[in-house]
Amino acid sequence: MKIFSGIRPSGQIHLGNYLGAIKQWIDLQKENECVFSIVDLHAITTPYDPKELKKDILNTAIIYLAAGVDPDKSIIFVQSRVQEHSELAWLFETITPMGELNRMTQFKEKSKENKDYINSGLLNYPVLMTADILLYKADAVPVGKDQEQHLELTRTIAKKFNQKFGDTFKEPKSLILKEGAKIMSLTDPKRKMSKSDDKKSYISLFDSPEEITKKIMSATTDSGKEVKYNITKKPGISNLLTIYSLLSNQTTQEIEKMFVKKSYSEFKKSLAEVVVNYLEPFRRKQKEFSAREIYVEEILNQGKSKALVIAQETIQEVRSKMGLS
Ligand code: TYM
């Protein structure tokens, strides 16, 4: 399969991004043609600082590498360095009904969060995302649950294009995990874990052991005492159980058994250990890659060259089918 996915380089990459998306990438790259982008053009649709963005782009590349994305197997590149993304987005905008964009949940949420920053880029964001995916003619897109609606639109646009201009694109499926597709905030387990929330609400992949322990120990739990998975009655404990299960490769039932007659605090202490140990190699590799910026830039340059070859071919085909050249 051809696989495409990406993450916005905006702030810290957290455990939700890892468990919902990156962890899938690492498995998929073993047997598929994978393209993973640092989608900086998406990051500028919400308020940002240009100086920070530059750093975040490099840091996101380091995260991909530290988490195990292998540049010999997968293409890793920065979206804005392959201009075909913007061009294809524009071409797709001309066949995307406004109504489809207006009803996008993420647009509504982000507009509410940033009332002074409701720009047309934010509205058109899913069209750019469609261009990202279809430029590489991807069969499948590994993402968290929050991106499903955007993927539906991607399929709609692919279908529309094919109907209007002839068979060109596959309708890519979304790869959304059963567990981990929606990791919740540590401080408000009814909301998803998000980079734009308070630092206490998420675990960044590079948090220190002390920070991780502190955040988990103070995570919001529920009334009652039992460590039991029950998403409606115990959303806090259930979220922590999901994280525990995914990082320790045990089922939630097995973990529940380990904590029968034990307190929330004992459970959290054990979870903190699991998370600290799991993320230890990430912190180590992050330090290594941060000291080798030139090497990381080289990987991004090579990724760009490889991505360009595919992107240019698709753009030529689209231009020609649309009567532009
Ligand atoms: P972004 O940067 O918000 O998130 C990156 C990936 O992490 C997933 N994710 C989560 N998964 C589980 N639990 C959570 N709490 C959680 N929060 C985020 C997201 O679903 C995503 O897979 N629009 C995309 C970026 C993008 C993209 C693309 C993705 C642009 N073009 C093309 C795939 C293909 C976004 O904002 O992701």
C-alpha cells in the first residue's frame, strides 16, 4: 500500500499523537511505501510565531526519527518545500463545495478557540490535506479519530475529480486504531489530549521523568476507588488504563486484575513508571539527533527530492486533465 500521513509542527508532540498516529507509522513502514510529512502549511492556519515555527519544524523531524521512522524506508519531508501541495490544493478548491467546508468540526472548533484568527486558510485546511494525500496517490492514511471527517472529504473530492476529469485518484481509506485513536486530556478526560491545551493536560514525548510522574500523579480521576475500565462512569481512569495497556502490551482486564484492592495512587505510580520507561529511548535519541542538526536537514533534503518526483508527476497529470497544460 501507499501510505501518507503528517503532523502539524505546532508545539509539543504528545502521547496522543504518538498512540493515534506515529505508532502505526512505525509498523506500516515495514511493508509499505510510506510518505510522512511535517505539515507546516497547516500549522500557519492558527496563531503562531515564525521563529518558533522554524524550530518546531526541525523538532518534529527529530520526533519522527526518535520515534523510529526510518529514512531508509520512508520518505520524510517538509510540506512547504514541495510547492505542488499548494498548487494541487488550489486546483481542488475549484471543485470543493463551500458547504462541505463549512460543516467541518475542526474548523468550527478552531474558529471558536481563535476568534480573532478565522482565516480562509483555516476553512480550506481540509482541501490542502486532501492535496497532501492525493498528490502521492495514497491508498491509506493512518490518523487519529479526529481526522476521520477530513478523510471523508478527501474521498468526496477524489470521487468528484474522477467524475469530472476522468479516473485519476483512488479513494484512500483511513487507518484508525480501535484503541488509542482518541487519547483524552489528563486534566479533563472528556476532551481529547491536544497540543493547544495547557501543558499539564498532555505528556510530551520528551518530558522528563519528573514531569511525566508529576502530570500522571495529578491527572484527574473519578469518584470511587476501583481501578476499572468504564468510559462513561470513569472516563479519567479509563483513559489512563488505555495508555497503560497500549504502552505495556497488556489488556485493560489484565491491568485491572493487577490493581484489585489497590488505590488510584498506586495505579498511577505504576503507570508513571511504564510511561517513563517507554519514553526513555525517545529522550535519548532526541538528544542524539538534536546534536546532529545537519544530518537531520540532510534527511529532509533527500526526502524532499524523493517526494518531488512523485508530486511533479501527479501535478502534470492533473494539469493536463484539467486543461491547463
Ligand atoms: P495533528 O497535527 O493535529 O495530529 C497529528 C496526528 O495525531 C492524531 N491525534 C491524536 N490521536 C489520538 N489521540 C489524540 N488525543 C490525538 N490528537 C491528535 C491526529 O489524528 C493525527 O493523526 N490535519 C492533521 C495533519 C495533516 C494530515 C495530512 C494528516 C495534514 N495533512 C494528511 C494525515 C494526512 C492534523 O492536524 O494532525
